[in-house]
Amino acid sequence: MLRPGLRPHARPRRGLAPRTALALARTPLAALALAVAAACGGSDAGGPGSEADEGPPAAVVELVTVRPELLRNLVAIPGQLASEYSVVVRPELETVLESIGFAEGERVEKGRVLFSLRDDEQRAEVAEAEASLALAAATHRRTSTLQRQDVSSAAALERAAAELAVARAQVEVARVELERTQIRAPFDGLMGALLVSPGDRLRRSTDLVQIDAIDRLQLLFYLPESAVALVRPGIPVRVAVAPFPGE
């Protein structure tokens, strides 16, 4: 039996009210809308330093014009300049040093007398050899005259000629020994430090001074193993000297 004032379809259902159910049905759509708004930047208050401004820096592009050039292999090697010739002067006789004819560091010419040795003995030997030569020459003249007169034999003349030749050779030997008392420069060069003093007793192995030819210099350097493959005859070499930069 129906109560007065109620319709059959107005009977309430158990559970949520109709408006509450509609509101919950619309909630997922609202949440989706908020998520999209946050992904697109959120509120308008975002400024520098926000997540929207962070990202990779701008790319820098450089333009280079490529031109063909010769590839050069350069190797810098330290070295030193040395004289073309260098000689340590030593005496050829064992005698006393008489005098010195140059100054340390002086430039000298070839043939200049550098040292004078005591030569009394050598001069006496030259005089003796010359006297023997004069006697041998006189003997040869007399023998030659007697041989033409058939007084002397041909053998005597030959012996006199041989003695004359020996006497001449002895004079040459004595003069060479006398010449050795004058020690001369073997070439044009620069004198080094003196290693002896006048009055010193000299032996054949005594070092007197070093002389260097500096008109032409040679460059000495050691090639590293890594540069051996680059070396060949005719390659250009540039030399720089520390005391003379740019020259």
C-alpha cells in the first residue's frame, strides 16, 4: 500500500546521493586538467632558474677555410759549433823552451813562429855537417882531377862521390833538426791557453798550446732516434746561435 504523497519512482536508493556521484565522476577530469597545466609551465610566476629555462647551451659554430699546404716535419736539436781544425801543438825535440811568440787568444797566420826552443846543440851539428860537406867536396874535386890524369882509379872517384852525397845529406838532416827548434803555426787560427812557460824542460809528449781554425765552423749535434727516418742528403737545416739571435 502506498503512502499518500509518494510516487513509485521516488524511492531513495541505498548508497551515494545523485549530486555526490556526479561530483566524483567529474574529479578525474579535473585532475587531468591540473596535470596538463603543470606540464605546460604551471603558474605564470615561473622565471629564470625554473625548470623551464634549464637546457643545453647554444652551440658555437666556427667557420675555417681549408687551404692546401705543404706538410713539414720539423725537429729541433741542440748542438754546438766547433772549429774546422783543432790541433794541440807539441815539440818534436826534447829540449828547453826559450821563448813564446804569441799571446793567448791571438789570431795567428800559418807559418808564424809560436815557440823558440834552445838550439845551441842543433846549430853546432849544422856547423859540423857543413864542415864535413866542404871536406868531402874538396876530396871529390882532387880525385876527379887525378882520375882525368890517370893517376887515380875510377873506384876512388866513385867513393869520393858517395862521400860527398852523404855529407850533403848530413847537412840537410842537421838543418831540419835546427828548424824544429822553431815551432810554427800549422794553419791560420786562434790561439788557446798556454800550457807551458819559458824555461820549462820539454818532452816530445808535452802539450804546449791548442790552436783552432775558426774561419770555418762545423755544427756538431746528435740525432735522436725518432728523427733518423727524416734525415736524407740535401735536407734544409736552419741554425740559430744563442749569442746572436736572428742571425
